[in-house]
Amino acid sequence: MALTAYETKPVYPPELEAAASPTAAAAEYIYSEALDDKYKDNSARPYLPKSFRDNDMTLRFKKLHPSFMAEVSRVDLRTVHDEPTLQALRTAMTDFGVLVFHDQHFSYDEQIEFAQRMDGTLHSKTSSSVLSKNRFGNEALTDISNVGQDGNILEAADRRRMNGISNRIWHTDASFEEPAGRYSMLYARNIPPVRADTEFADMRAAYDALGADTKAIIEDLHAYHSIVYSRHTMGFDFSPEESAKLPGATHPLVRKFADSNRKSLYLASHAAHITEWPVPEGRLLLKDLIEHATRREFLYSHEWSLGDLVIWDNRTTMHRARPFDDKAYKRELTRVTTLDLPLAMSQP
Ligand code: OGA
Ligand code: MN
């Protein structure tokens, strides 16, 4: 079955750039004293203190899409412990929504520890955790793979596989939790010899592109998010006992962020209905908004290389896995997701 026809990139409308964060709209954005002059028209903010900028490690962010997504220059995230660098990465997350790092070398613990340094408290009440025990002995390290405990490819009808391939519908991680997920950090440990991308949608650009009338209608609405609902739409049902562990949560449909001063649509496939509206009416609105937000110009597809770490902000993006022949090839990634809680004031 040829499932993986990757389309070429669309021609992006210029208003998409205009809508992006000022720094994300700049062609390339570089944190370095020496290059500041050259790039002064980029409005690159002085994220890093002088002492840091003076050493070798300069973080560069290369934009991958007109409105979001950036590739970060060479940095070994295991060595990033200092608050200024972590803060620079958080600011870049605010600007770009998704960051791609290549050539990482995380053990399981190192991946978890980096996620905690970067963004605090980890999500562990995952859908996989109600189905089986975690392969790595830690529910905060989600097994995003098609293999079981024995390291073999899961059988076609295995419930873990059915749950896992449901990542191929547009979603945003842990939106069915309270607090919901903030950053997800997905690390490629074993990739197949065929493309098996992860695709992202920019929900801030999608919000910006809505008409004023729609913005006014949706401004104060809330959506109820449930993974029991979204898996049911895929024909996968949790048992009553499993479902009881995944009660769902209600969140604003439009989220406002003080750091970027922007708004985002917050919905995707776990969003079951609008709490203020009758169910069918709200569900239709959600479907329309998802259709709008997944117009080609809001999308970027990440093609994985071994050792890539991709960090996305679940509050400002949606994502989905793209299909590949998962009965023939292994694909093994591990994911850590943080919860949308205030960061404890970290050390100076
Ligand atoms: C996830 C996810 C997509 C993929 O890890 O949350 O949705 O491509 N992954 O594996
Ligand atoms: Mn996901």
C-alpha cells in the first residue's frame, strides 16, 4: 500500500510572514554579538548576556516556514544547564512554536532531565499508560514506537498499535488533561528507511487568518477535550475502567499569550464539543476550524533524521504523524511532555 505521497510545499501568501512574531518573520535569526551588526535589521532580540555571547556557542535559528518552525544550530542539549541559554530556548519557542535540533545523544534519563530543566513539571497520565506498563519504567517517557516489550514489531491488531496510529489524526498533546500539555519533546532513536514525518500546523497564524466575525463568535467559548472521545472516533474504545483514568478537561477555545501578545486556536481531535453550545453545533464549529487551520499554507512536515529532537508548543500548534508501513519497519521515538504550569523561578 503506497500511503506516503509527500506533497511539495505550497506557495505561501505574503500575509503569513506579516502575521508571524517579528523575530520569526526575520529570514534568519542569530544570537551573537559579532553578527548583530550584520543582522541588525532582523530585530533579533538581545537574548543572551554578553558573557555568554562571548564564548563559542552561538545559537542560530533558521526559519523553516514563513510563520513558524525553526532549525537550531549545533548544540548538545545534555550540556545546556545555564539559565540564560534555557531562557533563550524558551523565548525561541514563543517566537517559533516548534524547534528542530539535530544530532542529540540522549539516554532516557538525560531526555527527561533536559525536559525538566527547560520546562518544569512532566505529564505522565498518558493514554499509553492506561493500556500497558511503560517499556522504560517511567510513564513520563512516552514510548512513541511500533514495538513491544520484546523489541519486535507490534501485531496489526494490538491495542497499543491501534492507540499509537491514532497519532495520525491532528491533535495536540495532553489537551485532555488539567493542566494541559505545554511543550512536547520528541526524540528519534530508531527511524525507518522510508519517510515517516511528523506534520505541524501553526494555530496562531490560523487564528490570525480568521475573519473578524468568526473571531468574535469564538472569543469566549470553551472546548471539552477527551482522548476517550477522539479514540472512539477512530473506532478504538477504552474499557470503562481505562476511561475512568482519562476523564478529560475543558479549556478555552482561543488562548491568549502574554509573552507573544498573540492568540491561538486551541482545539484538534481530542476536542469533543463546545461546552456553551449543543453538541452537534459545537462539533461542526470544531470541524470547520480544524479544516481552516490545516490549509496547506499553515503546515510544515518534519522529515526525521536519527538523533533529531523536535520540541513543539502544544498550545500554539497541532501535529500528526504521517503514515508509513509500520508492519514492515521499526520506528522508535521517545516523548516527554511538560504541563502548562508556571515555571518555578529558576536560579539566576
Ligand atoms: C507524539 C506524536 C507523532 C509522530 O509523539 O505526540 O504525536 O510522528 N508523534 O510520531
Ligand atoms: Mn502527539
